[in-house]
Amino acid sequence: MDGVVQDFHENWAGYMVHAGYFEPERVDTSNQVAWSMAEHYGITEEEFDYYFEEGVEAGYIFCQGDPLPGSLETINKLFWAGHSIHFLTARTIGTKFAHNTLDWLHQHGFMYDSITFSYDKTIMDLDIVIDDHERNYKRITAAGKNAVLLDQPWNRHVKDAERTSWEEMGGYLVDGFGIQPLDES
């Protein structure tokens, strides 16, 4: 979900400002070319994990921010066209990860059939998995499953990857996987 339907980088950095850890001028997600927030902001992974869990428990991380442009519309069109939508997310930090995530999905009106919280993105038998993380994409395709990278600055270096944006997703799914065309109205 993070980097696919919600801008996790802005969500996490927004918490850091909200909690007083970062000054607003330190937050710059426009040039985020690495998935690692710790690397981007020059903190340790341990510090990142501490702030991450604190933000989840505070009811901020996974609760704030708008859906990425085109994600809500495309997912809901797929759902209403009769396709099954399954969110598969590694959001498993803290005790409020599921509550925060489900509230955010409901608040924005996402239609879906199920949600699974797991780091292993190969555990479900799905027609196609949409992800933004190189590691997940490679594991999914290595397992013989269909995957597409949602185009993000931190995955543009991945060679020979199936890649698209939400704005082009409908056409991509029709052309690449024979999925029934989406009504563009």
C-alpha cells in the first residue's frame, strides 16, 4: 500500500514535523530516490523504526494523507467491473497498524475484497501484484507470478521491469494481461 496507494514518505515525514522531530524545511520528498527513509534523512534504521512505530501508535502514520493520484479511481473501477481486489501490505509495526490502515481505506472509499498483512508478497495466488519496491517485485516474479512496478523515483533503476503509473494502469492491464477494459466514464 505504501508507495502504491498512499504516499508513505510524505506520511512518515509529516509525522516527524507534527511530532517536532523535524523542522518543516528538512522535509523534502520531491527528490526521494531511495526507498529507505533512514538513508534519505540521514538517520539510523533503529531511529527510523522507533519514530515509525511511535507515529503508528500516535494514530498518525497510516492515517494521514490522500490516496496517490489515480489509485482510488482505478481500484474502484476494477472492483465495480467485477475484479477481486486484495490489498497485501507489510504494514505490521506497532499495535494499531491494522486499525489505522482499515480506517484510512474506509475514509477514502476504497472498495476491496480482503486485506492481508504480511512481508511475504508471494503468499497469495493473485492474477497480478502491483508494488513499488524492487525487492518485492523481484521476489514475486521469481515465484512465477505476474507483477508490475508502480512507477516511482526509487524504482526507475530496475531493468527489465514491467512498470506503469495509475494514470496508465487501466490500459496496461488490458494490453498486458487481457483484463476486461475499464469503463472510462
